[in-house]
Amino acid sequence: MPSNAISRLGEATGTNRFLYAKLIVPLVAAMPAWMAYGLALAYANIRVRSDRASFEEVVACLDFVFGPRMTPGARNETARDYFRNRACMRVDAIRLTGDGRRLIQSTTIRGEEHVRQALKDGKGALLCSAHYGSVRVGAALLGARGFPVTLVAIWSLPKDRDKDSGRGSMYQYAWKPIEHHFRRANIMAASSMAVAVEVAGVLRQNELVFTLVDNPPLYSRRAVVQDFLGGKAALTSGPTTMAKLAGAPLLMVFVRRTGKWGHLELEIHPPISLAGSDMVAARECVRQVEEAVRSDPSQWELWRIRTLVSLGLYPEDRAREYFRRVGRRWGRMFEPYP
Amino acid sequence: MSGVQEGPSMEQQIREYINQEFVAGQEIPQIKDDTELIESGILDSLSILRLVLFVEERYSLKIAPGDVIRENFETVKAICGYVRKRKTQ
């Protein structure tokens, strides 16, 4: 039986979920860090060798954005690190189970005083980040540190999208071990017309809302074209507008993996000025994200051609041509939420 | 003549706010009390937040996120119906 079919059968019967929760999570959580991250790196290395199509796709994205400024050797190394980072993210999440002490001990936190000050001022804070580093784990880690954090996320994809991406279910249960660190259930991004009202409601309770600014427009109808990574990308300006309307400070947060694979650095920046137009603040958010991506491209999660097409960075005809050339099915692009 | 001057109705106030904040400058006609606000794209998640903050301040109400549903916000008439219902509760 092909491995894909086994995986689907496991998915359909709930065996994958059961094995992950009852076997993988406790086993990895009990391992010393060097062993857990070592296994993640070994898994990533195997994936790089066995899933050449995905690896080549990441390389193609890097080539498109950085061109000759990144040598072929550096592109391959960055793409390899991309898969290593993603594998390590799963370990981060597992090490944050329980009270999260294991991961907190191996994380350097900077700028926590900005969050404390925001809560002291009584209007909560909108924490903004990108699909960069171990971002979801970083948000949960703030919860484990005792901060009242709620995440705006899309952890539960509609059924028809599960079939399309083939990762819907895994996507949900891989983050299960960290869910209890959040104060409230996720605010499901773009799932209803009340998302912004829900965010404002949480901020009014003097709590923290954690969101991402580099979501492709399918998750946000309020996308504006901005300079990003040498091109024009459609990115959301929603967080800046929400912070302004709610009177809450907007803090950028980055959760980087440092040289050692098992070590994270969570950095909270001082509040972004919301005095001018929403667009000025939105541009500053995007500038900070771009700076982070350029400083270590392997930590950005969105190096996939279809995602870059969704963002408007990668021309669709060129992307379709790439898929044709490598013999992959293009499928349908996601439609924006109604 | 009674000499009593009535202020603008709730419908007028909300309609004017929406026209001024979300319609002005766009290539869409001014809204009426029964114009579909969500279906037509005049209101999205963020503009609904702005509208909620306006209604809360103007009519001294606290609107729970659970009340922000299509039924209560699809037209000016629906918004006014919701506000009146809340005021009498």
C-alpha cells in the first residue's frame, strides 16, 4: 500500500491523531532537547532528500525573490534550513506542553517590559508578527509566562480546503499541545464579520491579541498593496486599524531560532506609532517583517509558489508554467472567504 | 405649530454616519434604510467595528461580539431594530 494511502487511512480513522497525541508528544516531551531537535533535523534531512518537489519549489521561490544576490549554494542551504526550521517548530510546540518550562528555559525573551507597560496602561495590546520563526509557539509561550494572550488564527480549515492541502487535520492537532496557554479560544480570522469586534472586545478586557500581518489576502478582505521583498504584495492593514480603533498599542514580535536549533529568541519591539494614517503604521509593520525575512530567509514559512501568488508577489502565469514544467497539478487557487 | 423641533431619527443618524464614513468617495450610491450593507461590500469586519463603536457611543450601549451577526447589521433598518430592542431590554 503506498505511504500516501496509509497516511490517508490513518487520517480517516483518527489513528494519526491518536498516535501523535498519545505516543509522539509524550515521547518527544520526555527527551532531552539535543535528542528531540536532533531527531527533528534528521527528519528534515530525510524529507529534503525524499520530497525533492517541495525542496525545489522553495529554491525556486528564493531564486525569484533574491535572484543573483543569493548564490545557488546559499539557496540550497536556505531551503534545507527552511525544512529544518519547520521540523523544529513541532518540537518547540511539544516542549511547551504542560507548564511550558522546558521551552521557556531555552528561550531568550527581550522587550517583555513593553507588554507589561501596555497592560499597566489598561488597554491591552495588539501583538503583531509574521509567519516567521516559531511564531505560534512564541505566542503560546507568552501565555505560559502568565500573559493573557488570545490568538487570531486559522487552525481549523474548512473541509474542502483540507482535501486541497492535505494537511488540514495535521495542522490542527500539531498545535494542540500549546492551545491551553491561550486565554481564550482562537479568534478565527476572516471566519465571520465580527472578527474585528471580537478582537476589540478582548483588548477592552486589557488582554493581548496576537496576530500576523503577512497573511495572504484570501484570509483578509482588507488587503493593500505594499512594497515587500522587492515586489508588490497584497498584505493586510487590519491590525493597525484595529489597534487604532481600540486605542491599544501595536507591538511587533519576532520569534527567531538562533544558531543553536533548540534555542529561541522572542523579541518584543516598542510600540509602533499610530499617530499618522493607518497606512504609515502598516508600512512600518511590513518593513520590520521584511527586515526579519531578509536577515534569515529560512525562517519565513511562506516560501511556496502558490502562497507567493496569493500575496501577489509571484506572477500566476509564471507559477502555472513552473508547475507544468515540473509535472505538478496546479489545482484551484483558494477563493477569498465570503 | 407645536414649536417642538425633533432631532434626526436614529435611521437618519446611522445612515448619515455610514454614508459619510464608508460610502463617501466611493463609486456607489448613497445608502437607503434597506440597502444591503454586507452583501454589497459597504461593510466589512473593520468597518463593522467602527460602526459598533459609533453605535455604542451614540446610544450608550455595550454590544457583545455575539450580537454582531448579519441579521442585526445587514441594513440600517436592522441596525436600528437591534438598537431599539436593546434599549428596551
